Amino acid sequence: MKKIIYIALLLVLVLPGCHDDLDRDPRNEVHEKDYWREEAHVRYYANKFLPKFFPGYSTGYGTEYAPLKGYYFNDDVTVDGKQANFEDKIPSSRSGTAWMPSYTGPQWNFETVREINLMLSRLEEMYEERLLTEEAYRHWVGIGRFYRGLQTSKMVCVFGDMIYVDQLIDPYTTDPAIVYQDRKPRGEVMDKVYEDFKYAMGNVRTSSSYEDMDDNNVSRYVVASFISRAMLIEGSFQKYHSGLGTEAPARAEKYFKFAMEAADYVMSSDKYQISGDYRSLFTSTDLKSHREVIYSRTYSSTLSITHSVASASNTLEGQAYGANLSLIKSYICTDGKPWQNSAMTDAKKFDITSLIKTRDSRFEATFQNKATDKSVSYLYGTKFCPRDRMGQTSGDWSGSLNPSAAPVMRYSEVLLNWVEAKAELADMGILPLTQSDLDISVNAIRNRDLAKEAIDAGVQKTSPLVLASLPTDPDRDADVPSILWEIRRERRMEFVYEHSRIIDLRRWRKLEYMDNYNDKHKTYRLGLWVTKTELASKLSQSYIGKLSVVKDLANINAKTVYDGTNENDMTGFYVIYGADANPRDGFDPSHDRAYNAPIGENDINEYARRGYKLTQSKGWSSQ
């Protein structure tokens, strides 16, 4: 009964809160002063942030921040026809609450920041009234500052220069110069985020010490894991992007070191380890006791809280975005070498059977074991569907009824964040990188258990990465050291269809990988190696002049086009129809505008109407 009352109070407090301005009138918050009376109230209010920051597989048919369904704007997947455009026009408005999938982040909307600052303001009042112990006060302030830092860092990742707000805005008493402040350089803002994160690291509880805590508890280990991600991202931006000021190298060092510190806190706890097989991380209904999962979102058929991510990889639903040859080629062979110089039998073959036997075990765990026209590239992603539920047309594993738990934060990411940050510092001449560092990170992940089905298919564990004899990859960019190249490869294999790839390309300033119109990145246009038998469904009159294959990667423009009589010649790399026909609109990876989203004209005009200036994003000018 007590919980029901608390939830009712919470609904009164938060349901009217669907606004996007920093200056929402606090008098509109009906009876909210009567709400903040004990720690349980704080917790119930803070629970509203869980689906915002830890969305997992979303719900129903939702795609926001959902693996596979939401993360399709990157160089891992290709669509039939013209590829999705980069933004090339300033929008009239950008203040909505929906995410922007091409940026993997929020719009120019400060509602969440305001809700967090409201919580922090009420915590101060509760502490002054002795309604909270000092320990509880510091914990919840740490949670609030963690969320504020996380939201701000996401907005910085999308827009670059940003507004940082660390107080509750009251339009009647707050200085208008604060309400309508202009953006500050991203480095200055991220220094404030750094301070928020430092406080959270020092004060959020390490484990549940409050009687009403449950599995939704955000512990210091969860906080540290997400900090390692955010600091790695910003450290990379400061290192690889120009025009960020003379302090950029020092900031890059500071953020990389904090990424390491946060990750090391998790690693040294002995609470987590690489455990079980890869596929089961994404297909289990309960991950609470899984030692590789730091935070998960649980779903329930009984409570009608389900999702549709597993259905989207059940081999029956079509996949409009197909895994392309660029991604396929990036998988290391199990002898630890790229396919071009691997000594493994059939390493240079790209049919599905050869790929499963020769590539890193995550390939078999991620994709279907046969070519299929259910994917536009003929390579179908099955990573999120249980092995024994593929092809199911009814029940929990169809439609939007999927009950599988989402691994929101995994230990493998913490390890890869840590080793990449250290490798970046080594590249800067600040810290050494050792073989031991690789053994406890990359090589621990490569030593993950194999599923029985994988073993039966001939899959083997990948050989360790050895610092003294790094692979020689002919595809490596000249400006990327070999060790960083291999760590980046590891991230790509580990996080296919997840949150990471487009953010990685942006922070490394490598959006050129998405240039489907450039022969340098020609494998973006191609799918799996297929035979005429696998293409049988398309060897018909309706595909004459449309269906084509490439037989030799050295001559990608020499396509064999189906003419209705040459079906015996239709063996080769499947050409994703129309993928090479047109360049993306707005695509210029050398320009700042590709890395910073524009804000809406309406926001700029509103500032001007009130006598203030809001600066447009770098690389964009008002139209």
C-alpha cells in the first residue's frame, strides 16, 4: 500500500512535465513540495530516469536507442537503394523529445536537465530540513549529478558546444542572462561534466544499503561504467578534432585518464568477469546474476512489458539494413590475423560456411548460418534471438511480445573502454601499454566460452592479441597505429548492432567510412558471397538488370548483371541493389558540419527576440 501511495504521488508530480524549456514555471508543479518528505520519495522520483538513460531494448515496437532496430546509421549495414542522408539543412525546430538516430542522441531539449536539477534542488531542501541523512543526501546528489553529466555529455556529443545548467531555473527570479545564456565551448562544458562525474564516483553507494532498494539500484559500479564510456568518447573528440583550443591535448589526457580510473574501479572490484557465451548475453530472460552484466533491463510477459528486438532477428522478419562486406571483412580470423594474410584454410573465402569456421566466434553468434534474401545483404543478424526460437511465428518470440532481458552495460565494454583509453595515452607518450593490459582486456574477451552449437559448427576461440607481433592489416589507415586499429576492430566485432559504431566514427573523425560512393570504401556496397542456388528467389524476369554480383574485389566495378540467361554466372559478392547509385546528400566527412548537429532556427530567433544570442553549431550558418 505504501508503494502505491508513493507511485500515485509521483504521477501527480511528473505527468505534467512534458515541456522542453529550461524556464518552466515551478508553480505548475502541483503539490510537489508535499512530495519530498523522505528518501523513498526521492527514489521513486529518480526512477523516472531509468528508461531514459537505460532504455535497453525499448518497449513494444519502439526503436529509440534499441539495438538492431535503432542503430542502423553507420558503416556496418547497408540498405537497398539510396543510403540514408547526412543532415544538410538547418531545421526550423529541434526541441522535440524524440531521439535522433543519425546522431544517436537527444535533440536541443533541456527538459531532462531541468527535471534533474529540480531533484537536486529538492535534495538540498530536504537535507536542510534534516529529512535525509548525510549519507543518503550524498548518494542521491551523486545520482543526480551522474544523470546530469550523462545527459549533458550526450548533448555535447550531438551538438558540440553546449549550454551547461547546474541550477533550477525560475523565470521569475533567475537572471535572464542565465536563462538565455549562449553556448560555451564543449571543453568548458565537459570540464563541468567531469566535476559532476567525479562527485558521483565518490558518493554514489557501492551497493544497496537502503531497505527499499531493488534490482533497479544504480550503484557506483554502474556509474563508473558509464563514466568510462563518456570520458573515452570526449577524450577522443579532444584528441582527433581540430579547432577545440590549445587546451584540447590536456583535456584529452584528463578524460582518457578518468575513463581508465572509472573502468579500473569496476575491474578491480572482482564483481564482474567475462562469463558464458556471447549470444546468451542478448537472449536470456534474466541477467541479474550474470557476472558479465553490470546493469540490465528486465522484461515481463506477465506485466506486459515486452519488446520486439528478438523478433527482428528471428530469421522470419525482413532486415532492411543488411550487414555489409565492410563489416564482414573486419572480423579477425581465429588465428588472430586479418583474412588477407591468415594461414587458415578458406580464410579468403566469403561464403557463410567458410566465414563461420574461420572468423572470430562472435561472427557465428551474430549471424544466421545460411545466406537468405530476408536480409538485403543476404547476411541476416540473429544476435538477439535465442537459438531455439529462430523461425517462431507465435508466442513470446514474435511480434512485440519478446521477454528477453537487455544487457544495458556489459563488462566487456568496460574492458575495451579501459584498454583503448590506455592505448590512446600510450600513443600520446603518457603511459605505457603492456601485454598484460591486452591479456586482461581484449584477450579475456576473446577467451569467452563458446556455445555448444558454435563448437558443433567448427568454431574456435580466437588467438590472443600479442603486442610484440601485431597483425599487419592491408586495410589499416596510415594515421591509425596498429594497436589502436586492432582495439577498434575489437569494438566493432563486440558491439555489432549496438550503440557504439556511429559514435565511434564521429569521435575518431572517421565518417569517411560511410562514403558509399567512393571506391576506397567499396565493400560498403556489397553483401555476402552467394551462389546461384542461394539467389534462386531472384533469378526471375522481375530482377533482370537489377540483380548483380561482383566476382573480384580488385575490380569492384566489374559487375555481372543478371540478364535472364546467365544464371550460371550469378556467383559472387551480392551487390546490394542501388547502394552505389547515388552519394548521400550532405555528406562531407572533412567538414565540421558532419560532426555537429545544427540547432533549430526557432531557438535562435527566440533568443534574438528577447535580446540575446544563441550561436549556431560549428560548420552551419543560418539560412
